[in-house]
Amino acid sequence: MKKCTEKSFEVLSYVRDNGGKVSIPELAEALGRTARSVGANVTDLTKKEYAVREKVEVEGEDKPVTYVVITDAGKAYDPELADE
């Protein structure tokens, strides 16, 4: 199990606590950060296989909305057990 940064863990925890699938704009607003900052953490989480990005076409939106979806590894992540 690979260790997450504090900010990446914050993103992972929010998604895990809110149904396992959250849009990047919602994450940014909830965490008081920019979408770009949250996106960097999502990239970190996808590289560690704790989450995946899912683009969804939403009626009324010009472009697809990107959601962060927690994987089974992300659901099982425990910072106490993670390697450095």
C-alpha cells in the first residue's frame, strides 16, 4: 500500500465519505481549494490506483464533468498501514 500525501488523503477521504463518486468541482468547493489543486491530488491517487477519473456527459454542460471514483484499493487504504 503506497502512502498518500496529506492533501491526496483529504481528497480520498472526502470521496470515500460521500458515496465513492464525487465531481472535481464539488471536491474543490467542499475542500476550499482550486479544481487544479484537487486535480493534481486525483492524478496522484490514480497513479497509486486508489481512484479513477470518469468523464460523464451532463445535460446543459458544454463539456463532460469529471468524477473521481474510489477503487477497491482506495476503499481499503489506511494511512497507518501505508509504506513511505
